[in-house]
Amino acid sequence: MSEEFKRTIKRFFTNPSAVIGVTILIFFIIIAIFAPLIAPPKVPHNRNLEKAQDLLDNYSEDNKDLIILELKNFWDDTYSFAEDDYIELSALMDMIKSYQKKEVTDEELKAYIKELTDIYILNEQYYNKFDEETNKVIKQLKQEFVKSEKKYKDSINYSNMIKNLEIMDDNDKFIKYANDLVDEFNKYFKKSINFDPFIMPNVTTTRTPIPPSREHPFGIVNQKDIFYGVIWGTRTAFEIGLIVVAISTAIGLFIGSVAAYFGGWLEEVLMRITDIFMSIPFMLAAMVLTTILGLGVKNMMIALIVFGWMVTARLIRGNILQAKNEQYVMAAKALGVSDFFVIVKHILPNTIFPVLINATMRIGSMVITAAALSFLGLGAPQGYADWGSILSYSRDWIIGGTNPTQYWFTILYPGIAMILFVIGWNLLGDALRDIFDPRMRH
């Protein structure tokens, strides 16, 4: 370990901003990692499987037939139509092959698709979109067949497993075999309902906010547990902040590096494009793009990335313009080193620290922007564990209410989480700037 590295580490841990910032961020990292333990998601259970599991946990000879009955009932509800669906979709695949050989007309294929939608084997969208997106629909229908084939094979397999249970005499083997089958069925059930732990569950039937209690320490708003939303919202904040800043920084690094290193008309074009993007107010641009793309955390992240790379591009361009005429760069060029390796190995390592410091401080601002979009109804969908979404619930109770302070808890806890998260990243960025910027060292 070099002396310079040791001095840097010492400066970091003796810097009050660094210590406070890192402490805050470690606190949030721990919350994000252990969110499933701190605020366990309420996974929906199937009634048949839940009853079968209870009977297995309290197993006796008398329970055996009841356990098998519950497993059969689940199989009937889930797999009883698998064979019929598979047969119908197999016939559809044969018709598609004939269609691709020009042996079947558009109208005939479309008519058969309509038959399958009428008996609820296929979604109506395939019929509605067939004329406009024929090739895409055919590709999706083939995927539906693959799913149907797998489900049909699973239905046979699980049916045989239930039959094996019926003739199994050894109690220990029966319990193990039945538990394995319950686990398999539970996995399928959770997958079939598209369970998402980031969706805040309804914990009450009343829409009026309920103050903090032992069961719900941050209170309830819009039927949602605020504590659950704040805890899982930490994961959302890290996802948005880190991914958006990482990708937008990479884009900015590429554009700024190419513009500064090669110069000329390429620099002029890239910088004018950058100027055009910078002339559009960031928040307004993000609002417009999220409106076009639609609701969703991923769409919101795309909007933030599209309009979040320009500062990095300008910053790295300025640094590279100063560095590209240094002697070590000129020496590398004289030795015939390719432009790519000159940029990556010689220029970027000596110019990237200001960019990384800036990126660290931008993480907090991106989370604030994302929260603002969610607050306005343009970001995360309703019910998603996002601090901005939780704050949007408080709007009806804080603004214009007869007693705005009555529901203080609806805004306090997500607000504190957001402020601390941003402060943590800003303090870390300030500390890194003080440590790595020679002009800021005392």
C-alpha cells in the first residue's frame, strides 16, 4: 500500500463530512439489504395450499386424505384445462405453419385466433393486433404455445406425484413428498399472480390517515403502511440514483471524451447537441418524456438518463482539453498507442476524479427529481414503494385541510428519509472534493 494511498484514506476518515456522509449511507444500505426482514412483504397465499401446509404441520394418519384432497383441488383449479389449451394451441401452431407456407389465408388464421379468444385460451389483444403487427403476433403466439406445452407437462408430472401420494404408506416419506409438492405449487402460485414486494399492501379499509401505532409505527395513509413504503422505498432510491447516474455518467464520459480528444467538426457537432439538451429545463424535459413513455420506475429512469448526461460531458471535455497536451499524452501518441488506449489508459485516469465527485453529488438530486415526478403522478405507479408516491398520498390531507398538522406523519417520515439520503450523498461528495481537489486542501 503506497504512502499516498494511506494519506488519502487518513484524510477521508478524519474529514467530518466524509464520516457523517458514510455513516448515513451505511444506515440506508443496511435498511435496503434487510428490507424483507424489517418490513416483511405480505405474500398472498392460496387457500388450498395453506390448508394443506397446516395439515402437514400437524400431521396424523387422519389428515392424509384431507391433504391429498387439498392438493387435488389446487391441481384442478390450476391445471385442469392445461391439456385442452395445449391441444388447441398445437392446432394453432399447425395452422401458423400452413399460413407461412401460404396454404392458409389471413382471414382463416385470424378466425381461428378469434375462436381461441372466445373460449379464453388467448388474450383478445392477439386478434385485435393481428392486421397491424402480424409477424409480432405470430411470434408471441409461438411463445404462448411454449408456455402451454410446459404447463401441460407440469400438469402430468404433478398429477402423477399426487397419485404417488395416494399409494404411499410410509408416513415420513409421505410428509416429505407432500411438503415438496406444496413448495412447488406455492412457487407456481406466486409466479402466476406476479407478486411484487415493492407494491405496498392495503392494511385497512378506511382512506382516512391513521396515526402511528405499535403495529404501524409510521402510520397509515391511503390504506398503505407508511413504514413499509419508507423501508422498501430505500431500495427504490438506490436503484434510481445509482443506475441513472452510472449510465448518464458513462454517456457523458463518452461524448465529452470523444469531443475533446478529436476536436474539429466532431467536437462542434457533439457540443451543439449538448447545448440543445442543456437548453431544455431538466425537470420539464423529464416530465414530458415520462408522460410520453408512461408510468413506471423504468420509464422514469430512462427519462432521467436521456436528460442527465450533459453536465458530465461538459466537465470531462474541459478536463481533457487541458490534459491532452500534457507530455505523457504526447509521448503515448509518439509511441503509436491507439487513440482509444490513450483516452482510456492515460487521459481518463488523470481527469475522472472531478466527474466521479460530481456523480456522487448527483445521486441525491436524481432521487429528489424522481420523487418529484412520482409526487406529480408521472413516475412510479400508485402503490409502489417510492418516497415521492407516499408524499403524493399526503397531498389531499395536508393541503387545504381544516387542520393540516393533524396528519403530520403522512409527510414527516418519507420526507426525513429523502432529506437524509440526499444529505448523505452530498456530504460524501463534498468530502471527496476536499480530499482529491488540490485547491481545496488546507
